[in-house]
Amino acid sequence: MNPTETPHPVRLDVQLGRLRLANPIAVASGTFGYAREMAGLVDLARLGAILPKTITQEPRPGNPPPRTVETACGMLNSIGLDNDGIEAFIAEKLPYLASLAPATIVSIAGRTQDEFTRMAARMDAVPGVDALELNVSCPNVTGGVDFGTDPDSCRRVVAGVRDACSLPVLAKLTPNVTNVVAIAQAAEQGGADALSLVNTCLGMAVDWRRRRPILGNVLGGLSGPAIKPIAIRIVYQVAAAVDIPLMGIGGIANINDVMEFLVAGATAVQIGTANFYNPTVSVKILDALPDALARLGATCVADVVGTITKQ
Amino acid sequence: MTEHHHCTCTSYADRARQETVAVEENVQVARDTYRVRFACEQIAEGIVPGQFVMMRLAGVNDPLLGRPLAMYNVVPDENGRPQQLEIVYRVVGKMTRRLSVLEPGALLEVWGPLGNGFPPTETEHLVMVAGGIGQTPLLSLAKEYLHRQTYGSPPRQVRQAKKVTLCYGTGGGEYLACVEDFQRAGVEVRISTDDGSAGHRGLVTELIRPVVESSDHPCRIVCCGPEPMMAATAQLAGKLGLHCQVSLERSMACGLGICFSCVAKIRDESGRWDYRRTCVEGPVFEAEDVEFQQHFSQLKQRPKV
């Protein structure tokens, strides 16, 4: 059925704390460049939100290549937050993002709590930013505290950012912990508007003939369809334990994946690795979304969020 | 030779299209080497020599990612309009092995045109240096310079070269692929093989100096092949005082500039290097700007999963 023939129009807008999105389909940080790269292939105006590649206070060259390697139904990356720093982002990338209809959720990564706070204040002072996503979970940077693996430091970082700016705040959490629920609750206590679940799973690939790791940085983050069950499990567990909305991320490649995340407890989703191997996937999913929601009798996205029941 | 610096600006994929296409022909052309042809008018119309497409097997998650493959040629329809793309590829891993056994009708996902391509710099004698499977982006360039075919929309205008030479080296004669296509296009072809089974026994870079020194015209070099061979060619071009451009190969995930996987070390005017994305700022770079990888052989071979 053509979307225009849907008998009862389905509302696609969603609320993530103080942040409203026109629809629940976003593109994940690090998988969509700064959006300008995709303007030729994707009707950017249709997306619910765009998360540009994570920025840091200072420029970072990133890790030595090889930076990615394909694995079964997925890929490992160790890009290492290659970026030109916050000021270059504001001067060169943000004006274009701000000119687009979708919400711009700027992903920031600080080395210290103070740096997170200062970056948040800086982003609050420039026009065109709709929300912040705190990348407390990149597996490819070392030095400094890993804020996403300790509940207390996660809560403090989120609270510090909340105090420093008026923007809605999302915390992007890592799956590489024993108890992600405790960290999700800590982010909620810190004042997060929503949680992004999840970043990549720490992994490694080996070239046994040369007895060497394949990635230049040895370890990398696993993404793609291979990690979807892990991400859905975490969304399901966290949805039961917090009252703030969730964005599901992990191996989403088609409309069925999106619906699985929504039913499991996500209010919105971010498409990541699929942008690499199917660059128009986001708009294809948007084409299919109204019918998929209508199929469950929903008149809005919230009607299906977290509606999963046990047998 | 700074007046030649045309090829280091970022080229976003603004004219790229993603299409599902059906294989029309997929034939072996040399040992481990195949040519696949498929119709995709929009990509065929816009693509220029040195640009590439990303290709993946449709409907499967393993292999997951697309592979960057150079445009070998554009085949026009009976009215002369660009219609089909030809890609020549070497079987090196899981994806190309599966690609090599596809029958006509099998579906591929393709997006492109991608990358900057070779700039149409005026040249009297274009010396093309290829190693391994590196000849594949050069046929269309030769045809363009010899006014046998035009590429791009609107068609790119290139001042006709007086001569085009291909110096082409492979491990052995059984790997030589598509030599007759170059000869038919009017290219002078010189061959080298590691084992001496065809042409000169030795390195392809040893063919360059005789071509240049015996030429009646000012020469310019374009080069594509294994990294050590490109590094050697770049060094020789510097010694001979010749302008040289290289088409780099890097492992890519997207081809679009969004994943930051395919970076190469590229020097700026001050001599400092920065990681640049081969897919949108290349794959063609000024040879003198490239910081070549020292141990590329360890990176080049994909794991045989």
C-alpha cells in the first residue's frame, strides 16, 4: 500500500524529554559525516534528526589506518574521533546543519567532566543546535576517565552539562559493561532528557598469518546487524528501569528492525552502519514507517513504544 | 608544477545515485580477473575517468559493506547515450570471489559516481603506469585523451593528447587483462612481468624512463597500482621533473566521506601531513603530496575470512 493511501493518517512526531522530533528516524553520529556529504543521495529534510560526527574540544587526527574491517554481518571501527575540534565545527559544519529541517543533535566527547561542561556551554551559545548527545561511550579513545562505565561519573557528567546549558541532553551509553541499567539510571538521575542505546561493542580482528591485529589501533567497536540483538536487549532492560525516553541504535537496517526497537521500548531510533552500505536506507525506512505503525493499529508512534508483552 | 594542482579539492557525491542493477555479463578476462557489465544509465552518464562506484551483492548481510571499484568503461546504447558500466576486478577476497560466480540476472547494489577522478589536465604525452589490477581506471582516461570517447554530463572536454602510453606490470603474463582494449583505443602498451613470462622481466617502473626519454613530447604521468610501485613511480617522476598523479587504494566502508575509514596521509603546502579521506578528497592525488605507506603490503591483503 502506498503511504498516501493509509486510511488513518499516523502521526510520526515524537518527544524525547524537551526535544521534539518530526519523526523517530535519526542518523547516528559517526555514520553520516556532517550531513553535507549525503545531500546528493538523501532527502535530508525528511529525517527526524541528524547527529553529526562526534566533536572534541581540540582537533584530533584520529587513529592510524586500517581503521575499519568487515566482520560477519558487521564491521569493526577504530576511527578514533578524527575531527577538527569544536570551533572548526561551529564555523564550518554547523551553519549547514542548522539550515536543514531535521533537529541537529550535536555529539560531544570531553576528556574530563570540565571539558564536557565547557563544550556544552559553548554549543549553547551558538544558534542551530537542538540538543546535545554526550558520547561517554566511544571505545576508541584512551586517556581520561571512561565516563560511560561508572554510574557516579556518568551522573556527574550529565548533571554538569545540564547545569551548564539549556539544551536537551541525551547520554549515549556503551554496551561494554556488566550492568548497563545502573548507568542508565545514573544518567537519568543526572538529568538526561533521553538515552541513546547503544554505542559499539568492543571487539577485535586478527590476521593469524601475520600474527597481527588487523586494526591500526588493535581494538575497535563492532557495529552493524551483528549487534542488533544486544542493542534490543539493552533497550528492553533499560526501558523497564527508567522513566525517560530511549533512542535505539544497533544494526538497524530496515523497517522491521525499527519496529522491533520501538516495541521493545525505544521512542526513536538512530540508523548507523546501514548508512555506509545502503546510503538511502533512512528514507526507505521513512517510506515504510506509517504502514508498519498502522499495521499495529497505532495512530502515533507512542502507541507502539514499549508495548512488548511476554507470552 | 603547482599550476597542475587540480585534484585535491573535496568532491562530495552530489551526483551519486544508488541503484539495484542486474548483471548482464560477467566474464573472466585473465587469471583471477573478471569483467562485469550492468545497465545503470544515471551513473554511466555522470561518471568520469578515475571515479569509482561502491558495489555490494544485493540482499545479503555477509559480505556487508560495499567495495570500491573503478569505472573501467561506459558502454553507450545504439543512440550513443551512456547506458552500461563495465568494471574489471581481481578476485582478492570474499566479496570478489562471490561476485566472480554471479550469472546474468543476479542483482547488485551500486552507488556512484564517487571520488574526484583524474582532472582533464592538458597533456601532449600521457604516460600511464599500472601495476597489478591498477590498469582498470586508465582505459577510459586514455580513450578520453585520444578523443575516442567522452565521459561525464555534460561531456568533459579534454585537449587531445598526441600520444598515450601504458606501462603495465603484473606478476606473470597470465594476469595481463584487457591489453587489447588499450591497443584498440590507440594506446602504446609496454609490458613487464615479475617472472618474465611476458614483456620486460622486472619492475614496471623500469619501463618509465625509456618511454619518457624517447618521447618527442612533454610527458605527464598518471599511476595506479600497489603502494610501493606508486611510491617508486612518484619518486622517479620527481627525478625526471614530471608532473605525476596517483590513484590511491584504501579499504573503504562507504565511499561517500561519512565513515572516515579510507584516510591517507596527504601533505599540505607547509609539508605537514593530515589524514584525508581517499573517497571524497581522492582517490586521485598529486604524487608529491602523498606520504606513501611504508608497509602497505601488510595492509593491502584483506583477511581471507
